[in-house]
Amino acid sequence: GPGLETVFQETPRYISYIPEFGDTFRSLANPTAPEYIQTLRRGMLNSFNGAGKGGSSEGRRKASGSDEKTYVERPCLCVAGEATPESLYGGMTTRELSTGFLQRFIIIDADKDSLSLDPNPTHAADPPESLLARLDRLAMMMDSCDQQGRYKMVKADSVAGPLLQNYARSKRQIQFDTPEGLAIREIINRAGLKALRIASILAVSADFDMPCIREEHARWAIDFVEA
């Protein structure tokens, strides 16, 4: 928790890679975890909730012994890592689903048949210069928009809009029909929103200046969420 407060004083955007995330998640999910773990969990949730337009998250205390704190505008924390199914799913309870902590992550299952012990010849290869140039341009444009307070609405065309709406409506109906107490209800409840967010990201990646969700974006996002 204090580490997050400190890093957000240096930069509003931070990426943390955790090699074995299952062990970390087990600690974060433990309701009787030490105070420093609970502080970290609160800090991660606060940074997520404050990442939207007009949002903010608590920063470091201004002076020793003072309760007054600084605030970081729109912090962006990204946590990535891998885990074995036993370490990750073994630590999950309905508590993590009901608090919304688990839904902050995208979990991708890797089929065992897709794994190989053969060495990867492209491992640690330098990324193409063209890709780095596009990422640099994207970062500069995002910083410019952020500093000037400008934003654009991501619209959907006549096919993609109803497609996403119908998907969200069908998931909502499934949630209503699912018995109370089942953890799957919490996952289904956010499926429509996740599809909309992913489709929006795809639209922005296709056209940063005039983003529009097309049918292929919507169908890819829905298939991804369903998987």
C-alpha cells in the first residue's frame, strides 16, 4: 500500500509484473491477512476506481504524523503475471467475487496442449521498430489528451450497437435465472460491460482519431468474454 502511494508520486501510470501471481492473490484474498496486505488490496481497488475521467486516488501523507494526504489524479495501475490453476483457483472464494476484486482481472486459461518445452527461438527478441514507433505515438497522443482534458466518445455502428446491447441483455437474464449464492452470478453480471470495454479498445486501436465499434470488434469481444 505505501509502495503504491510512493510510486504514484513519481508517475500516474505504473505496470507491475508478478511472476507467480497465484501466491500473491492467495494473500490478497485472505480475510485475516496482515494489515500491510489489506492496505495493498485497498490501494489496488482505489487506483482502479479512481482511474476514470475526473477520478483520483489517495497518495502519500504530506508530513510525518499528519493525517492530511495528497491525491493522485487518474492513477493507472496494471498488474500482470502467471499462475498455476491450483494456486490461483484454490484461493478464490465468493468473497472476492462479491467485493469486485476478482473482476478487475482478465484471466486467460492456457490449454496444456498449447504448451511446449521446446525453446522459443524468438524469446527476448527486440520488438520491430515500427511497433515501437506506433506505441510512442499512441502514448504521446494519450498524454496530450489527458493534459488538455479532451476526450472522444467511442460510438458503435448500426450492427455492433444492437449486438452488444443484446449480449448484455441476454447475460442479465441469465443472471436473474441463476439461483442466489452461486459465484457465477457475479461473473455474468459484468460480462456485458467487459465486452463493451474490450470492443471500445479494439475500435480505438483501429482508428484513434475517429473510433467506431464495428461488427468484427463486437463479435471478437463477445467471443473473448464468453471464452
